[in-house]
Amino acid sequence: MARAAAGLRPLPVPGLGLVLVLLGGLLLRGGAAAAGARAEPCQAPRQWEGRTVTYEHGTGRNTRAAVSYDGPNQRLRVLEERKALIPCKKFFEYIFLYKDAVMFQIEQVTKLCSKVALTEPWDPYDIPANSTYEDQYYIGGPGDKIMVQEWSDRKPARKLESWVGVYTVTDCYPVQETYTKNYSVTTSTRFFDLQLGIADPSVFTPPSTCQAAQLRKMEGEC
């Protein structure tokens, strides 16, 4: 206090600023590592409705859809959204009933129906218990951001992952899921406008035209 009153300044310590910067970086990195060590997969909602955009990297095609997801009953309904008039493009509704190992494909205009056997097992929108924590970060900017965690199926003996999921920290809503195969990304799906619950469970009931369903999948082009 006496030195301040006398107008004396403490002498600068050479390199002190750099030391503080490095120390701060180590503390931040250590905090992130500690968060990863404590992280446990959250429990994602088991029933919800919302919208998705799925990008197929092989074809470069985006598919927008309204989705109803019923985890306990292993049911999924996907209604492709028609955002513009595309010549020779057909839009479908898909009803996946995994407990029955069957998928119904309904053409939205004619209601023509296909019934196809499901060969892949049920793959819920959640974070498997044996997942590997990858990162935690904010989506968005100041005043408008959401904290998410990133998980994968990467294991120490296998450096590359075949699935990466991004889920919100607060309520464990899916934000994005990415799948890879043979070292290449196959699909990326983004989720938004999610609402808990199923407003109308009848969306999982195929229409009457499916009683005379054909046994082959329909093509999406003319």
C-alpha cells in the first residue's frame, strides 16, 4: 500500500505472462480430461417425435423427414417431407416394425404399399453403455448455445469408429449420428424439433392398402 501511495510499481517478472498462459491451458485441459474420466452415457428419451435430415455420402442426397420413434416397442415411422416439386421423384412413408422384422413402404400419392423383411437388428437412438467418451462442447455462440457430448464405438484396439453420436447434456436428446463403413462415412443424420411422446400411436399401423402389399421395395425415381 505504501508503494502504491508513493507511485511505485512492482517490477515485471520476465516470462510471467507466458507461464500464466501455459498454466491456464494445462488447467483447462486437465478439467476436460477430468470431465471425460467422469462421463457416463446418459439415458436418451425412449419415445419422441421430431424431424431429421439424413445425408447419404455415397449419393450426395439429403432426405428430410418427420419421424416418430418408439423405443420400447421397437417401432419407427419415417414420413419423407416434400420440400419442392422434383420431377420423377416419389415420396414414401416407411413403417419399421422390428419386433415383427418387417418394413412397410407406402407411396404417399397412390398409397401403393410394399412389405419387405427386415434383416438388420433394432438399433435404438441412444448411447450404448460401452461407448467411448470423445468430447464435450457447446453448439452455437454466446447467449445461444447448447452443451453436447460426443460418443463413439471406438475401442483402444481399434482406432477408427463406425458410429459417432452427439447428444445434449441436459436431456440427452440426439443431435447427430454418423455411421462409417470401410473407412468411409456412409450416412449422417441430424435431429431437430424433438417433442417427447407419441401424439398418435396409429402412425405405426400400416394403411389398408398394405393388406395386398407387393413383396419388393419400390424405387424412388420414375
